[in-house]
Amino acid sequence: MRKPIIAGNWKMNKTIKEGLEFVESIKGKTDDNVETLICAPFTLLKDLKEATKGTNIKIGAQNMHFENSGAFTGEVAPANLVEIEMDYVIIGHSERREMFNETDESCNKKVLKAIEVGINPILCCGETLEEREANETMKKVESQVSKGLLNVDPKDLEKVVIAYEPIWAIGTGKTATAQQANEVISYIRSVVRNMFGDLADSVRIQYGGSVKPANVAEIMGQSDIDGALVGGASLKADDFLGLLKF
Ligand code: 13P
């Protein structure tokens, strides 16, 4: 049984004060049957982690370097996330791939490093509008997922979450239909199955791209969709609670 995972990706939004107000207003209202995760900007993480101790709300980062330490100005080391007890780290979000030159190779190094230090990676994948229109969606996600999961030890596979986020549906209000999302996510599971056999059944695969309270039920009702990675609609506590109650 794969436990559903609903994650908010706050991207570059909220101050510490705003983040703390948010968690105060959702505390006690989350459900043990749904894994609840907030991925916030780095400077909020320590406070959010402390504020959610003893609750079932998990906290994650949105990026991490793959080296342990060194001359990488502006980057954040794995140990820095470990010392503040991060549960998850998003790896290879399309915004990072498109604007900050992340590659499948750097994402793979980050996935392996996150597992090594005990933080669960959320590996993102997804096609552009041009790729979808050229019927290259499956080819694109197959390449991203197979390269991203290269050399993952099968015993660690269940720690990995995959997020399928079609780039054309992010922040645009255009959602892939639940069926379109499920079709690609089923295919992603078959890619994982080719690499890891039936362990693929233990991997949770989220959909992301304009998920909101009004469409989350249909998305979560699909056979292969195990969760959602949500940007805009995760910023308001009421909307986020609506997502959790799919
Ligand atoms: P939106 O929910 O704002 O479309 O963002 C999706 C996303 O990029 C989550 O990582």
C-alpha cells in the first residue's frame, strides 16, 4: 500500500513569520493517513521543523548540493539539511532545470547523496509544451527518470518519491487531465519497473501542475497517482487543508 503524499512547494514565497502562522493554522487538522509535507525556502526550515515537532507535518527543502562541503558559494550542503532534520528534499524541479542549469547528471548525484545522508528525495520530471505536442512526453520522462535513478540501491528505492510535473501545467492554471497525468505516471512506473522490478510498486509518484482543492479529488482518484506536489494552492492554509482532504 502506498501512502498518499501531499506536498506544498512554497518556491520563493513566505517569510519566517508567515510560514509559522501557516503551520499554526494547519496544526491538529492534518490526517495520519496522508503524508503532509511542506517544502519551504531554506531560511524558514529550522523554525518550521521546530514548530511542527510532535505533529505529522513533515518539512523539506527545495534543493541541496551533492558535494559534502567546499567552495560552492551560495549552495547548501547535505549536512546543513541533516542538522535541521529535514525529511525530504525536492531534486530537479523544472524551474531549477530551466533557470539554474540542473542536469539529469546533477540530479542523479543529488538523489544518491540525499539517500546517503538519510533525506528522502523527490525527483521531478516532466515535459515542455513543445515536447508534448511532438509526442515526446514518454521519451522525455523515461530519460529523466532512468538517469535520475541511476545506481540507486534497490533497498533504498522506497525512500524515493517521483513527481511528474508537465512544465506547461505549472503555474498556468492548465492542468493535465487526470487521465493524461495517470497515463504518464503509469508509464513512469513501468520505467521504474524496468530498472527495479516489482519494487516499482513501492514508489510513490506525485502529479504536480495547477493542482487545487477543486481538482485534487479527481487526480488522487487515479490508479497510479499517489500524491500531489502543489505550488500556488499550497500557499494559503485553507486551500492546503482542502488538498489534504481529497
Ligand atoms: P503550481 O501548483 O503553482 O502549478 O506549481 C506546481 C509546482 O511546480 C509544484 O512543484
